[in-house]
Amino acid sequence: MRAAVCGSPIAHSLSPALHRAAYAALGLDGWEYGALEVDEDGLPALVASLDAGWAGLSLTMPLKRAVLPLVDEVDAFARAVGAVNTVVVTPRQDAPAAGRAGVRLRAENTDVHGVVAALAEAGATRVHRGAVVGGGATARSALVALLRAGCPRPVAVVRSPERAGQLRTVAERVGGEVEVRDWSRLRTVLEAEVVVSTVPAGASRDVADVLAPAAAPGGARPAPLLLDVVYAPWPTPLAGAWPGPVVGGFEMLLHQGAAQVELMTGRRAPLAAMREAGLAQLRARAQA
């Protein structure tokens, strides 16, 4: 069986190390997991080529929304979030679709589970005041994760009015609310107990320059717990300058990957083996 992570750029992805370790620990001989450089233009051809030899795809940027019209079914929860990171391939029971070799494709979202599990491991099993920095596909998952963790009205700070509207729609779909603030009010996320930064590595320095000094010891309250969804390069400027507790993006990646393994194999994910393989890969990269 085959599976792969797809996106652009993709060379940095740790997903192959995690999934291959899972297959080895589960004794799934003959299973392979690769990394495919695929942009939005190339995605339709890849999806059309999937057959019964495939178990599924992991999707990263910029494909988390682009894949939605290309699959047979979108899990109701994933549809509510408005972004998916997983395509599960299963045999069709009905007549094959044109160009689809006897398989059915279902889109899922395991990013939300990844955020919830990463925060829980850090002790944040219940969040009363949560904030999200950014407004893209991962921010939608982070918002829903905070709602699932009990936050009654998370704050989201975004640059784009369009993305503000998208976050409000997502919150409504899952029966929650979000308070969207303009980027000029970025410092106000420090009023939260948990801050999830979804900005890419290239924007981390700008966010750090605003937030880290304001969160320094001696303020009105301790610095919030920070979950920075970036895992490479690590630490990001934001994570490195943060004066409070930090959870790295690797933990989110680990838990969402474990959920993908379970969806694609039907077996319980070997979390310890996956963690060990991922951390070993990060150490090797740091020494290179």
C-alpha cells in the first residue's frame, strides 16, 4: 500500500519519518510513505490517479481547501472546519466514478485533534481564554480546537477582513463564537491563557517583535502558554523569544499524524515509535 504527504514546498516535511516509523512498528511490510511536491494546479491529476494501491494522502499547504471539490465525500466535521489535511482511499461498493479506479475518497481533518492533544499534553485540557494568531486553514483548525477545549469565545487576530469572515463562519458551523480582531491589536492576545500561533516561519520574527517584549516577566499576568504550529526550522523566532511555556509544532504534527495512521490503516497508532522517529529526524537536521 502507498501513502504520501503532498504540498508545496514539501522537502521539509517530517510526515514520512512519522508514518514510516508507524508502519514498521505495526509490522506493515510492503507499506510505503513518500513526499510529493504538488501545488494546486497539479492536485487534480494526482487525485485522479489514486487507485486501490493507495491508502491515503496527507495534505499540507496550499492544498487543504483545494482538495475539497475533488473527493467523493467530506467528513461533516471537516466540512464545518472548512479545511482538510487527510484523504482516505477505500474500495468503492458502487460503480466506479469516471477516472477513479474503483476507489472512494473521503476527506478528513485531523489537525483539530492534533492541536487539542498537544495542548492537553502541556496541561491545557480546559481553556477558558484562548487566542489564535493568523487566519488561514490551520487557524481554522486551531479555532475549533480551542472551542473543543471549552473556550467560550476565542479571539482571533487576522490581517485580512476576508479571513475574519471565514473564521466567523467556521465558528458558527460548529456552534461556537469567535471574536475577530484586527492585526493592529495583536498584543491583546496576551490576555489569553493559551495562544496558538499559525503564522509561517517567515512571519515569526515580526510577531515575536510585537509579542515577546510585551509578554516579558513583570507584566500584569504570566505569559500565556504558546503553541507555535511551525516545527521546522525550530525554534522559530517567536518560540525562541517567548518568556513563558512553549509547545512546538512537532507535538501537533505527531498527534495529527497518529490520527492519520489510524484512519489509513485501521490500526492503533504507535505514538511512542512515531515520536522517537520524529525527534531523531529533528536532531539530525539540527546537526546537519
